[in-house]
Amino acid sequence: MPPRRRGSSGYRGVRERPGGTYYAEIRSGDVRLGLGTFGTAHEAARAYDAAAWRLERPPAQMNFRDVFTREQAQSVDPPPRLITDQDRAEHRRQQRRLLIAEEDERAMAAWRRRHPKDVVAERAFWVERMAKRRTERLDRRRLKALAISQCDIVEAGGVSIFGDNDPRWEDIWIDTSDNTSPDEDEDDLE
């Protein structure tokens, strides 16, 4: 059987991630064993070799030929990442946030069970509000299209439907001067 091709990193069992880090993995039968993420392809390849030695692979399947024993492979393997106090504090902070979010979900579920009429009223309020916002955006777009068409008519030498001092002209520009976001355009297509 021919040897397996090496990846874009140039090492067997090492893949480059989009962030510029390198991920090492090795297969053992049908199981894919992740060895971790490393800063350089060389470190990831050393980790692959150490795992290959532990799985008793032949030297032909190694990335480096300068290692002849399992002890040597483990000595050149990069040390595991140490967990610092800062990592522990960040983990505790994330756990607290998760617990707060879960408790909030439980409280909201209990509230919904106790007050079903309020839930129905809240949903109706939001449906009505979204419908109103959509019609306001459509009206604003229509007014803006009217104002732009009137400008085009005047520029072409035509006569506008608005007089010189017509307050509707200023109202259209004031009402339509806000830029609409692309999200609003997508909402209206639904």
C-alpha cells in the first residue's frame, strides 16, 4: 500500500486551521483521535509522532526519522497546555453566566405557565408592532421614490407636482432621509 499523502502543512496528521494554528490528529482503526491545537506545524507533527509511537506504528509512518524510542518521542512532544488561574477564573465566570441563563429560562417557563393570557397578549403586541413598522418602512420608501421621481422630472426640465414653497416637499425629504438597513429590506420581502 502506498504511503498516505501529507496535508498542506507538509506533515502527516497535521491540518492548518483558518486562524493560523495547526491541529494534529491520528487514526486508530476507525476512530479519529484529536491530539490538540498547536501554534506551529512542527509542534503538531511532534505530537503526532509521540502518539504514533504509543500506538506502535512503524517508523515509516512518522513525520521525523530522528526518534528511535518511545521515550525520545515523548521527550520531543510539546508539553501540554497548563491551566492558569486566569483560565480557571474565566471558566468560573462562564459557568456563572450559564447558570444565570438557565435559571432565567426556568423562571420564564414558570411565568408562562402561570400567566398564559399575558403570553398571548405579548405575542399579539409584537405581531402588531412588527406589522406597523413594516407599513411605516413601506410608506417611507414610497415617499422617497415619489420625491426622487419629482427631482428627476425637475432636472429633465419638467414641472413637479409640488410648488416652490410646498411643505409636503420638505416633509418627504425629512421623512425619507434616514437610510434603511439591508435587514429592513429583507424583512419586507417575507
